[in-house]
Amino acid sequence: MWGMLRNPAYMGSAVFGKTMTVHESPGLNRIARLEGRSTPRAVKAVDRPREEWIEIPVPAIISRATFERAAQRLADNKKYASRNSKVPSLLQGLAACAGCGYGYVRRTAGLWVPLAIMALIGTLACNFQVLLPLLVRTVMHGGARTYGFLSSAMGLGSMVGGFVVASLGQVGVVPLIGAAVGFAATVAAAAAVSTVPAEAVVLTLVGVASTVFLAIGYTTLQLVSDPAFRGRVAALWSVAFLGSAPVGGPIIGVVSHHLGPRVGLALGAGACLAAAVLGLAALPGIPQAARSIRHGAGVIPWSDGKA
């Protein structure tokens, strides 16, 4: 199949004389020299320059454009194959630039930083389906009614968070870092209170902070990413958000079971702060256009080195 894709006869041009034989200097052979005999001359086949090829028209099966696209795809597959990559990447092959072949997300700091922040927070801080029942039973000493009340408070906060996001004037990596810090503060407060009314108020704020954080992160990715890769980048965001739960859920569950749900919440708050520190550390490498994006700015062009 590989030979068929490279055979120009299928596009109506049989080619002859593509290679030629080259006689090289014979290699040194001590044994043959001592025996008084000559060594064979080395011979190898090399490619001729394309202008020296002999082309004969034949009936075409496919168009020249189709053949050239297949040849370009073969060249790209060889050049950007994983075996030829010098620096392996977790996201290698999922999104790559069609022009240069480099990993699109990996080379765009305005994309991988929000994804890394989301992966860290999603793993250790977004496990309320595990923490909230333990918090109600062991700290609040309540039952199903208390759990339903606190869940409703958090849902109310999520709805309010939607209105807060709609009123925000900008998104970007810097607002995302601020949202991570706010999320850390509310989760830490949830770990500190011990009464049901106070926990309901704090969980409402947790719902607001989580919605603001998620909306800013997803919107930032949509505005920074190139339209051709927007779907793949959104899929990576879903992997970082939803795919991290099966990893972090058991970890938080074990920690909360042995040390208490307050420690699990504190661990989530620490993860939010660690994500914010990660964002601040990577901030110098993020272009100014991706740090703070005002509404109406449109998509940031990344291919010209500005994002």
C-alpha cells in the first residue's frame, strides 16, 4: 500500500530513471591486501535529481491533486511520527499544527496553562459528591434532608455564578488565576465552618466560585485556540475536567475516610492554591494578549507568535 501511494503512475505519469548506480571507492581490507588480491568496489543506488527523471504519460486513475495530497500526508506522517519526536508529550498527536507539526497545545502557553490548572483542581478540589455526604454525616451529624439542603445551596450558588460570569468584563489566564484563588478561599471556608446554616452560606459561595472558574477557563481556551483546533481543545478541557474525577475521587475518599472530610476539603483548597502558583510561574511565558481578554476582542491569532 505504501508503494502504491508513492507510485506516480496512478496519476498518469510513469517515471523511469529515478535512481542511478554510483561506484564508490573500495573500502580498505587488510586481509585482502595481505593476500595480494583486490577488494570489490562498493556500489550503491542513489536518487537522481527530479529534473533528470523520464516521464511517460499513461492513463490516470486519480487526479494529480489527490496524489500530491497523499504524498504530503505520507511526508508529514514520517516527519511528525512519535518515533521521531525528541520531546515526548502527554498530549502528543491529539492536536498538532498543520503548518509546523509542533504540538499545538504544548507550544501555546495560553492553552496548556489553563488545562494544567483545570486538571489539578479537577483532581483534588471538585469532589463534592464524595465529600459532601461525609461532611453531613460526620461533621453536621445530619441526614438526607441536610444533604439535600446543602446541595441545593451549592446549586443556587452555581446559578448565581452564571450571572456573575455574564457580568464580567474580561477573561484570560490572569482572571483564571484569580478565580482559582477565590475557589481556594471558599473551599477552605467550607472546611472551617461546622454549623448547617454557615455551611449553606459557604457552599453557596463555593458554587459561585466554581462556576466562575469553569466559565473563565473554558472561555479562555475558546478565545485563544485557533478555530481549526477549537473542538479538540474543548475535548481536552472535558478530559481535564471530567476525566480527573475518577482519579481524584478515590484519593479524596481515602483521605476523608481516615482523616475526615475537613482534611479532604483542605486538600482541595491547597490544590487550588497550587494551581494558582503554577499559573503565576508560567505567566511570563504567556503572551500579553492571552493574559487578559476583554469581551469583544475576538479570537487571538496564535500562529503569528502572539499567542
